[in-house]
Amino acid sequence: MSPRTHLRTLTAATTAVAALSLSACGAITADGTDGTGDDSFTLAPYIQQRLDDDKPLRIKLSYHDPSLAFAKPIGSGMKKAGKELGDDVSLIGPTGGDAGKQVSEIQTLIQQQAVDGLAVSSASSDALKPVISQAYKAGIPVISFNTDNPDSQQMGFVGQDLEASGKNQAKELRKKIKGDTNGKSVIVFSVDTGAGWSHDRFNGFKKGMKDSGLKIVGPVNVGNEPNSAYNTVESTMSGQPDVAAVAGLDCCSTTAAAKWVAQSGKQDSIAMGGFDLLTQTSEYIDRGVLDFTVSQNPAEQGYQAVKTLHDFLTEETKITGVDTGAQIITRDNLADATVED
């Protein structure tokens, strides 16, 4: 018997390791519970056949918006893993972050049996939950990456602890604020306030700001088109006279808000923290416009998403969460940091 037909174990994101058994036909099954009411996973026969025939695994990473600059390093990490592991990998997803289009694209893959392992970064947690369940029930190993979807039938999550990262951002931002905070505000921006990742980061941010004396305004949705995002930031800031700090919850709201801080000439009076490390972000840090940013290592997210699925299918490796970490990048350690675009 080929090693690829042996027992493979899996772990749901928040449950104990399930006991596994191998059926007479060679399909992988998992007994136990994954916290969603479904108590078994059986590998799709077509995937088992591809494993038995030693065909390259077709691993798809469905990202909520490949047009974002953050998608580029994710794709680089994915391709690196594909080359090392011999997998056929691709980054897919809807330009503009359309949840309906993301669902439709994944459903087509399932129906056409065109995917052997699936990693999903949800445009909307609620919208993607059913199709993640559909993939799971169809026998396709499915995980989330970059944006967690813990109430779905994902088998694990690869990425940053989003709530913890938002909390850390708030704590770091409080260190940068000058003077009395009472009666002042912190303005929070996001490219997509409806996304699960935005909710998680903002929830953590609120916890980190507890008892700060600051009024939290937002998160304000700016979208991902640069000019439109800047205009939204500008109009928002014009109505906020007592601002002590500004925060971006992602790569592109960060650069839009930093552009406004720079052009307004208020970089010495307004503290600012963001997320991710694009080239433009690093320039704002170097100029002192942006006090810090939180890097989440997107290349590692792409790499580990592929490797997690590959190892489950080929090496009997259980699926567990992979925390790709968070690093506070300031002017002091900027030279040693990896730019993410």
C-alpha cells in the first residue's frame, strides 16, 4: 500500500484531535466532532485516486480580494511552497472583495472536482460559511487562511491571531500618543468594515483602548481604490477636530490615512499605527508620518496554507492552526523588516 493511502488525521480548529479510520475503499474518514454538528470527514474518491496515481495536488488559495497589494506576497509564498512540494497551486478570488463571486468560484471548483485542497480567506464570514461546509462535505480538505472563520467547518486556520493583533496595535498606539487623551478621539479606518478580519481586529483594538480616555470613531469604511480611500479619510478627518490618534486596520487604509496625516502637516500631533508593510508604508515610517505598523508575514501565510494541506494529504499530518505571528515595525527596526509587496 502506498503511504498516500494510509490513515491521515485531522484536527478541527477548536476541538480535540479526532480518531481516524480507513475504510475498505481506501477513503480517509474522521470520527468525532468538529464543533459544527457534522461528525465525519471522508476524502473525495477523485482526490484519493489522484494521490494513488501520484498526480500533483491541485491546491487553491481563495483570497477575498487578489487586487489588494497584500495578495502579492501571499502568492509568492504559495508559489514557493508549490515549487518545493511539487503541487499545482493558484491564488484565486474576486477582484473588489465580492463575497457572492467568491462563493460562486469555489462552488464551480467543487462541482467540477477541480481542487484537491482548499484554503479560504473569506470576503464575508457568514457568506463563505456554507460553501466551506459544502467543500468539507464533498470530501475536500478545507482550511481558512489570513482571515479566520472559526464557526465554519474549516479544519484549521493559518494566519495571524487577528483579535490579539488589534489589541496589540491599540496598546502600541497608546504609547505614541502625546498629552492628555481625555475628550479626544482615535479614528479607525478599514478597507472593508463588513469583513470578518476587520471585525476581529477592531474588537481587539477596542479591548486595547479600554480605559484610555479616548473616544473611538469608526471603523470607517474606505474601500480599496486609493483615490477614493484617501477622499473618505479626508472627509472623515475634516469633521473630527480633537484627534489624538489614527489607526488603519489593513494595508491600504493605513497608507490612505498616512497620506492624509502627511499632507495635513499633523504628523507631530497625531499618533498613527497601521497594518502590513508595503513599500509606501515603510516610506511613511521612515519619514515619521507613521509611528509603527503591524506585520503579519503574508508570504508565510501563503506558504503554510499550501504546506498544511499538502502534509495532511501526503504525510498523515494532522491539521492544526499555524500562527504566522505579528511584529511591530518602527523606524528602529525598519531596516531589518521584509517589505510585503
